[in-house]
Amino acid sequence: MSARPLVTVFGLSGEKVGETTLPAVMTAPLRPDIVQFVHTNMNKNHRQAYAVNIRAGKQVVAESWGTGRAVARIPRVGGGGTSRSGQGAYGNMCRGGRMFAPTKTWRKWNKKINISQKRYAVASALAASAVPALVMARGHVIDEVPEIPLVMESSIEASKKTSVAKDILNAVGALADMEKAADSKQVRAGKGKMRNRRYVLRRGPLVIYKANDGVEQAFRNLPGVELCCVDRLNLLQLAPGGHMGRFCIWSQAAFDALETIYGEGGKRIPTAAMTNADIARIINSDEIQSILKAPKAGQKQHAPKRNPLRSLEALEALDPYAAAKRRAQASAEATRASKKAEILAAKRQQAKDKKQYKAAGKAFYEKVSKQGDICANGFTLE
């Protein structure tokens, strides 16, 4: 493995106070498919069991009327003197009946996940948090942040005041991301607003520490800011929603602890299947091209096979009669196309003549229908 770059360590006032080596886990392969899969299953493991009442829809005495009465055999409410008597009950198709397959609390709520997959996903999420492009693509505002990953001196773990924590974020340019999360706060859509989950807001920076000497109390009240111990890294925080690239603020002690948690004597760092995924560049490289066989000379060139459905010559070689039939059809179509103009002209002339005769007939009718002078002054009968 090539030499890992150095990462700047910043003080609480934003000045450079030292350098440290990038942990090996930050070079793990980025696998968004594994991160998404593990996150989806992990997110199901804090669900609360729910079910409908076991007696819902069945708190009435009903019995089927049986056959012979020209009605369905659904159970019906007994008694009389009320509109409820005789109504269907119990069934999921009945008014006031139970649902189909009533939900039970003993459903399988939890999902088991392979430990190796969970560790792979966490390592991949850690590596993605060190790529500025992925952090920005996730929506974090890091324009003023001097370096990604952002490492601060270990004295940040002794901060106890929220005002001090806010000043620290402002000194390293991370306050804009916190304000972005604060401005996004809004009332939740849906019934969750009535169940103690009234507000939602975007995620801000994730502060990762080694020892809690007051850092939890300092940062926990800032909107969007979350905290996590480096010994208990959680994929739900490193990749919220299954999307890699969380903006992480490390203490130097936590950052250096990654070298002992992952690598020699710790968790295995996953390795990529390929160190270079540019297949075209690999194939066209001098190393590959130098050992490939040269193209053979004198190869016979075969003419492309002609399609008899499109080529008359190919069809004639297979079936001369079918080719003659197709030629006759083409000739008939050409003849019809050539005579089309003559037929249209004859029809139009016929319609024109008919219109002329119609005009003459209309004039004659008006003439013979005209009132004469015989009865102009009336007449008398003797």
C-alpha cells in the first residue's frame, strides 16, 4: 500500500497545531450497495411491535344461517327489533368485521445481519467521510471547512459549555452546516406529529470523540449535531438514510484510535477486488498489449449473410416462386400507385358534374315554385 497522506490537526481556535497520519481504514473500498443493505436491515431493529386488538371485529355474537335461505353463509347477528340483526359479522368484507389476517405482536421484527457485512459497511462509510465530494453530495455545507477529514486536538473532549462548542464550530467553518440543519426544522408530515415526533430536521456534523470529558454536554443541544464514541461507531449515524459521506469532526485521540481498532490486531480492513477499475486503460496498457498475440494475416473475409425477408436475391436463391410472387405484388402496388391520380381525378370530375346538375335542378325548382299572376287579385266562385 502506498504511503498515506498526512492530515492536519486544528486547535480550538481554528489554527494548525500539528499533523497525523490518515488511518488505513480511510482507504477502504466504497461500497454503497453494502452500506444501503446493512442500513436498511439495521434500521428495522428498533421498531416497536404493534397489532390490532385480538377481539376487534368479533365482539358480537353471530352465527351463519346455513343453506336454503338464498343468502350468503357469512355469520349473521341474531336477534330482532334492530337494524343490526341479520347483518353479516366477523368477516373482513363485513361492516364492523375484523381485518384480514389480523396483525400480531409476535411478528419477526428484527433482522439479523452478518458481522462481516456490518464491519464492511462501517469501514466503507468511514472511508466515504474522508472524500469531500461525497460529503458535499450528501448535502453538508463545508465550503469554509479547511480540510476533510476534519481533525481537532483532543482538548475538544473537555469542552463543557454549548457556547464554547458553538465557537469551536465557527472557528473551523462547520457552523454553516449546523445552521443549515437548524433552518430545516419543520413540523413532521403525518401522524407522527401527534406521537412525540413533532419536528424533523436535517443532519448536521457528527462529532466523534475518544473519552467523554464533557463533550457530550457541550454539543448535544446544538440542532443537527450528533455525537458518537469511536469505540461504538454506528452505521446509522455514519450513513444516515444509507447515504455515505457524513461530515465528521474527529478529536485527535479518536482519529488515532482508528489505527488500533482497524488493522493489525483489530478488525480486518476490507480490500477492493480491483485496485484499478478502469478496464479500458488496463487492456490498452503497454504491459497487456505487449503479451497479446498479433492479429493473424490472411483471414478469410465472409460476406454478411443476407436476409431473405428483405433481399429478393436471397429469397430467390431459397424459393424462386416466393420471389416471383413478391415481385408480382410489388408490381401490382406500383400499378395501383400510378393509377391513383387518374382515379382521384375521375372521381373529382364526377362530383363536380353532379354539383353542376344539382345547381340547375335547384334553379328549376325555384322557377316552377314561383307564385303566378293568375290569382294576384283573388278570384270568386259563382
